[in-house]
Amino acid sequence: MMAAMAASVAPAAHTQTPYASTRLAPDVGSVTAIEHWQIQDVAKAPQGGADISVTGFTTKEWYPVSGRATVMAGLLENGAFKNDVFYSDNLRAVQVPDASGNLFVTPWWYRAEFVLPKGPSGRHALVRTNGMIASADLWVNGHLVADHGDVAGAYPVREFDVTRWMHEGANVLAMRVHPGDPRKSLSIGWVDWNPTPPDNNMGPWRGVDIAQTGPVELSFPHVLSTLPLPDLSRATLAVTVEAKNLDTVAHDATIKGTVAGVPVQQSVHLAPGQTQTVSFSPTTTPGLALDHPKIWWPAGMGEHPLYQLDMTAAVDGATSDRTTTTFGIRSVTSSLTKQGYRQFFINGKPLLIRGGGWAPDMFLRDDPARMEAEFSYVLNLGLNAIRSEGKLENQHFYDLADRNGIMILAGWECCDKWESAAKTGGEPWSDADKKVAEESMASEARLLRNHPSVIGFYIGSDNAPPPPLAKMYTDTLRTANWSLPIISAAVDQATAEAGPSGMKMAGPYDWIPPAYWYADKLGGAFGFDSEVSAGADIPRLEDIQRMLSPQEQEALWKYPEARQYHASADWSTFSVLTPFDNALAARYGAPTSLADYVAKAQLDNYDNVRAQFEAFNAHMDAAKPATGVIYWMLNNAWPSLHWHLYDYFMNPAGAYFGAKKANELVHIQYSYDTKGIVLVNHTLDDAHGLQASIRVRNLDGSVRFEKQLKGIDVAGNHTGSLLTLPAIAGLSPTYFVELDLASFDGKPVSRNVYWLSTRADVLNWPKSNWYLTPVTQYGDLTALRSLPAATSEIRATTRREGKEDVTTVTLTVPASSKAVALFEHVSIKRGAHGDLALPIRWTDNDVTLWPGESMTLTARYASQGTAVPVVEVSGWNVPAQNVPATAAQGADH
């Protein structure tokens, strides 16, 4: 391992971004986020808030940070640590106390200056905290506004009227943020996803806003749409907004605006300090009964149109406040199957939920561009859902989900204070905890309820909450006019108010063979599995080399029992990759180098992830139907060897392309249990006149079975069985199944290749535990090592489309090639010596072709510079080649 780095923080003089005060908008009805803070440890800034929160206070050696930075995120912005905390086990050293004591056991100051422009008389200024880890005392211009009892919890949105302490010109907001412990406060914990951040994510992680309004404030706009199923030609809208009189005298206010283009208006009388819910419906406004509304559908089932609500409040003819939101028109319901599993229906149509578990950045750093790229990956993967187990995101996340048609299953997290009250012997909650939990639920309900992408909320994860908390959560949601399913837990538990969860969480989380997913047991493809996968997902070699030290790299392929910090930072079941490594060696042959280990891991990850999603596909119409599967996980909070469909560096590898293959909207697949060939149609449209080509090949490429089928129909949102492979004589111990699906006019629809063994993987079901089922016999794929080198020809061109480069790569295996070109992987570099083009979205990758076959792949990625992209192709038995992707004829490059 690398030598441990010192935990001391470098001086603030090393910062690159100078501090700038925040300038507020000049008009009422505006909300301005604090853009920059200066932060410092209380141990180094011992003055009180009354002194720190005034202009002229000296902040020499304080750290300038961005508006949503936790303490660790802010220190990283300042280059405060000597080594990359994501490399090897460098992060461990940050947790070691230096001479002045641990950096994160004392409070930290957050200080911001902001400029209030001249404005109308009667203007109010409000400080809005959007969640605090773990709590904070808040001052404005030398005055204590609220203490840490009033500003506590990661999720409650709280608002404070600070008008009396503010003035035109320069003002100061200061917060003394108290450290948190997710085992003791309702904040954010990480379990075994990655190491616990040394600061426990302390800070205003969702930011702080300053709102300006007149005497009447508008809050919490909500639009509830109702569709009379199955007819989608009409919808009714129920609209509410809260109007609050901030003054000590009564006011008459006119509330007006537009909802989906329909004008609405109502006058209200508000007593001093009164809050009133202002409602609009077809009864008051007939236009809110819409004819032929634009319906929101999940990805793959239709479009995702959004409507707009704009509302203003006027007092004495002058604008007092304004609010806006987007919303979608759709219906979400769920029911339990005969077996007791939850089935979701969108606009009356049942669907298979296919998603992954979301992980934000480990230090909760705000990066809108990265988040947009991640949603582009979710779409490219063919997924239709994301599950958030805690770490609930901000508005931008849900806006992206709405626009992209990605359904969101949100909920509280497991394994820390959020579930302590549900566990036998767990720490009981205080009244203050219950208050924070209730405020958290109310705030999240108001944030989520307008978003058509959100389809439900888990009030528990690995445990359902105890009865009093379950009732509180459910009551709070219903008070917020929550119309979506309330799910008791992500496990098979129930609460009195929400009923049975309809979920299972039966494992595995560690290596099992692809055939496992087709079993009628545990984590097999039936019901709704809220989190499940085969564990280790090994990044590509270039990422392994930038996350692990040379010693860790050597241990990765040589020593299956070796602990890996990037598998699990704390000693746990997942600290070692032993089950995965043993299976890899048994099935593909003992690795001979790091590169060999990574290459074999890509084959295994592709095969296993594809099988997981395909098994759920295959059983979506079964008598014991599969209704949902959440791959654990979608992404990583830091560079990891476990649980992701794409790694922290966003470099798509075997797991990514296995999932992408399985989740094609119209797809042909092989079933490990029955040897059946199945068609899957995830769209709502029936497919007609399809053509299928089915081949079983020996290792040498010879065809042992072949079938051509034409005129195939498969109904929308259903599966169809094509045939069952017969017993085939003369198969080589390792053989291939090659499937091609085309449209009626011969255009490619789906291509799928399997490498299989005549020797079955045998599972020891009685010895199963919560994270794996042992294997007593492994399949034998070692003959793949004997494949001779294959020949691959490459043609590549690039064109510019807007801000993106689009590179087209045609791979051809000439008829003269000695063997199949197995698992050809294509990547793109920005010039001969440039970095990989990431993030990148491929139409397909990790493809297998036999002599005489050809395939064209397309990649999209952000344009940068003028260097000619270079395409690099390599494969299991394909020597690496580099080809410049020159500009296509007529391309703007």
C-alpha cells in the first residue's frame, strides 16, 4: 500500500477559485442560491456567531467553497490533501488525527456575504435551508436566527423570515454546522457502498437559498392529475398552492396564473400570519378538465411531455410573489399479484420495472453535467427506473428523470439512525428525532409529488418502520396529497397503514452463476426484487490502474483472499472478492496476469448481468410473474470493485453492455433453464413480421444447429416463445448460441451471442445465505483460451452533430479469419495520445462475430478540440488495433 498521507490540511492559500459574494435579484418573487461560502474549523475560528456574521470580519486562511459543498467537498475543492483520496487507501489517512486533533469532531463555520439591492417597501427576505448534516446554528448580521435544534436533519426544508435583520447592500449569513454521525442523527450513511466520508458529509449539502417576497408568499404548488382508465382522452387537474401572509396586518391577495395553459384566478383574505391553501379544480375552473391531454409515459413506452404551472400573488395591485413548477399527466397504481408481489401499472398498463440503485457522489458534490450524463447512460442501458435508498437527490435529479422518462422509486435508507428504531435492541428515537423525521417526510413529499417520474416511496428499506413511525410517515404523505403507492419496506414486511410491501430482498449480493436467475427460489426471476446482483463488477484495466496501487493490482489477480479497500473499506463479507475470483478461475482458467484477470472478468460480468435482466424479461408473463428488478447498483459513489453497471469513471465495461443487451426494447434471448429462445417486446406496440436466425456453433465455428424463422409476431408489453433448442450431438465442451432478430425488411433489431458449457453450474441451494448460494460444480469455459487469434477489419468515420461527435465503426471479420472474434470491445481516444472519450453512448459493444460477418456500431460523445478521434479495438482473441476515425464526407469537423 502507499504510505499513509498526513491528515493535516494544506493552507487555504492553495485555493484556485477566489471567494465571491452572492448578489440577490432586485425583484420580489425571486429565489437566489448562496453561490459561495467561506468555511473554517471552529477550532481555528473560535469567535462567536455574533462576531463572525458581520461585515468586516477577517476570513484570512478560510476556505472558499461552492454553495452545496460539504466540509470534505470544500476541502477537496481547495486541494487540501496531499494525495488523491480516491486512489488506493489514501482516504484512510484523512481519518487519522493530526497534531491539532481530528478535523471533523468539532463544528465548522460556513460564512457567506450577499448583496441585497434596493427594493420595494414591504419586501420580506427569507433564508431557506434545504437540508443540513447534521445541524446548524444560523446568524444573520450579528443576530442568532435559529439554533441547531431548529436546523437539523438532512432533508427538512426550513424557512426563516430575516427581514428585520437585513438591509440594502452587504449582508452576512453565518452557520455553525455541527458534526453528525449517521448512527445517531437522521443524516446520510453509507453502509458497505464505499468508505464513510471522514466528515460524515457535514454541511449544507442541498444548499441555502434567500427568497424575496412581498407581504404574501406563495409556496408548495401542486398539480394532481386524474385519468379515467382505460380511456386516456380526458384528464382532470386539481391545483393547490399555499398563500401565507408574512405581515402583522391583514391583506387581500389575488392569486392567479396558468396551469397547462389554462388561466386560473382567486382572491383570498389573509389574517396576520395566516396560511391558506388556495385550490382550483374543474368545478371552479372548467378548463382544468382537459380534452386529449398529452400523457407522460416511461422510457420505451411513449413520450414524456411536461406541463407548466405559473402562479403569482398580487397585493394592492403589486406583485407580491410568484411560483412555478412542471408536472406530467399520468396514472400510477400498484397491486399485489396472486403470489403477493407488487405490480406497477402506468396509465393502466402493467410493466416490468427494470432499474438500478442510485449512488450520489461520496462527498455529495453537486455536478449537474455529470448527472445529465448519468441519465443519458440510464437511457442508453435501456433501463426504465432508478431506486434511491436514501441519499435522496435535489430538484435537478427529478427534472432529468421527468424529461427522460425514468421512473423513480425513492425511500429512506437502511442500517443507520433511519432504521435503528425498527431493530430489536436498536436505539430508540427521541421526540426531536421524530420531529425531524416528520419534517423530512413532509419536505420530500412536497419535492417529489409533482414529478411524473416518481412512482412510489419506501418508508423503510431493510426494515419496515415500527407502528408509530409508519403511521406518522403515512399520515404525513397523505396530508401532502400524496397519490402514489406507499411501500412499507424494500423487504417482505408490512405496516398497518401501507399493507404488505410486495417486495423481496433475498440476495444475492455476491457471485452466483447466470443460471441462478432462472430458478424459482430466493433471488430468482419472480416477483419484485428490490436490490440484487452477482456482486463484483470489475472495471476495465485503465480504471483499475488509476484506482489501485501496484500492490493492490497484483493482489487482485493473484490472491483471492486478499482484502481490497475498494471492495469494502470496512471488514465485511465484501472486503474480499473470493467467491468471484474462485468462480472466474474455475470457469475461465486461473488468471495469468492482471490484464488476463480483467479480460475474463469482463466476459463474466457481461454474461451474468445480461442473465439477471433477461431472466426477469423471460418471466414477465409467467404464472408466477416477474414484476420488477433493481440491479444493485446502478453506479458508484467512488471507484469500486463492487456493484455497478458503470464505474465511477463512467467507462462502460462488460456489466454495462450486458445490461444494455438484455434491456433492448425488442430483444431475442436464450433461457438458461429451458434452453428456450424467447422474444421480448417492452414497447406498447405489437411487432409484426420479424425474422429470427438461430445458430448453435462449436468452438471452431462449425454450425451444429440452425433454424430460420419468418413472420414472427410479438404483442406489445409481452414475451413470445420461439422454440426450445433440441439436444444436439457432437457439441464441443464450450459452445456458442448465436441469435439474430431482424425486421420484416431485413433491418437488424437484436443480436445476442452466448458462450456456454456442456458442464452445468450446480448450486447448493440448502446452503444459501443472505448474500450468496454456494456452487458445488462450475461450468467449464476454459476452452475459450484455446481460440486462435482472430482477424478483424475496422473502418471508422466521425461526423459532428451539434455539440457531439458521432463516430461510426464497422467491424468485419473476413472469411479467411481463423476463428470467431470473441467479445470485441471498441473505445475512442481524443487523438492518438489523448484521453478516452467519456462519457460515451454506444449503440452496442463487446460484440462477437464469426468469419464472414460484419457489424456497425455508433458512439456519441461531447466534441472537444480538433484532434482526430482514434478508435481502439481489442477482444478476447483479437489483437488490439488503432484506427483514426476521420471526418465523414460532408461532416462539419
